[in-house]
Amino acid sequence: MIERLFKLSENKTTVRTEILAGVTTFLTMAYIIFVQPAVVSGKMFGTAAAL
């Protein structure tokens, strides 16, 4: 069903590859949303942000 819906073989990919790509994307976005603001603000290292 998933094969027909997304035409995976036509696009030369597999369900496993697509799931791994989705998990990787999710983890990357979670890092950007939760960690980067602390780094940019300087709170992560105990220093004020340079403006």
C-alpha cells in the first residue's frame, strides 16, 4: 500500500530509507528549536549575547 501510494521503487528508495530520513529530520529540527536559542542567547555558556 505504501509502495503504491508514494511510488517508492519508481523513486529508487525504500520504506526503511524514508523512515530513517524522517527520524533524522525530526531530530535535527528538535535540536534547532530547543538548543540553538540557548546558544545564541549566551545562556548556555553563562555569557551575555554580543549584539
